[in-house]
Amino acid sequence: MRRKGEVQQKILLIFLGGIALGLSGSPRQYFRTLKALNKDWRKISQRSFNHSIDGLCQEKLLEEKRLEDGTIALFPTKEGEIEAKRHQIVSRALSIKKRKKWDGKWRVVVFDVPEKKRTFRDIIREHLKAIGFKKLQHSVFIFPYPCEPEILALVDVYGAASFVRVMTVSDIDNAEQLKKAFSLV
């Protein structure tokens, strides 16, 4: 499957948001979701939208259905819902907030991915760097802020839980150097 463009990702997330609207338990949650969808929707040009819809339909992530009144409606396929959730998890992982006060613990991600799954190895490295992790060794990365649930969700999206360990440690021999690297001093 080819990589999704920014507009395609937004469209999938908007469809996922539509599903979330239907599952909203309260009016406040409904309007919060609607406001977020509206903000993303305004950023998409009509030309990009049409091109992206065509691409998503060709990839069988969206399907068109003609309704009884003659209009055409778009619905996410099962694969489209899965892809939208994947983008949502990746976006959440990439937006981990740095805390004002450090809790004194280090989050260490260690992975040993076989050569035949090299693509995932490269993807996890890029995601960790984008989050703000620093490389300790080739497949060992460190971060000073809580992020365990997001990292585990990201790993789960790629079906790589057996290759990745996430640890929270309180002491490391080069802590002073790491504190400087993360501007914690």
C-alpha cells in the first residue's frame, strides 16, 4: 500500500471523526469533535479533496454508494477504518507533550527487528526521532517524559510488539550528559 498524502490522511481522519460523532456519549463531546473536524475540513482545497477521494476509492479505503434519492455517499471500508485509526495513533504518538517539570525517570525503547522487517525498523526509528527521542545506541532510544502508552500503541499498529521493549528507568550512567541533551539542566 502506498503512503498517504496529507489530504488523504485528513479525509480518513474526518471519516473516523464522523464515526466518533455517532458514538459521542454527550453533547459536549459531540461539539468538541465537530469543532476539530471543521478546523481540518477548511484547510482542504476542492481540487486536492477530489484527487484524494479518487485515490482513496482506488485503494479501496473508501467506497461510493448511490442512495435512493440519486445522491452519492462515501463510506469508509473496513480497511479504511483501520488505516484512519493507524493515522490517529501515529499522530497522537508524534504529539507527546514535554512536561514543565521532569519526573526524573527515563523512557528507554529497545528494539531488535529482523532484517526481513527492515522497513518497520526504519519506521520506528523515524517515529522515535520525530517524537524527540535521542539515540543511545543503534536500536536503543531514550526520552525523559511519559510516553509509554503512545509508544506501545504505535508498536501495536505495526504488529511489532514482539520486537520492541519499552522501559522506565530511574538511573543511567550518563544522566548528566542526557539532561544537557534534553535541556533539563
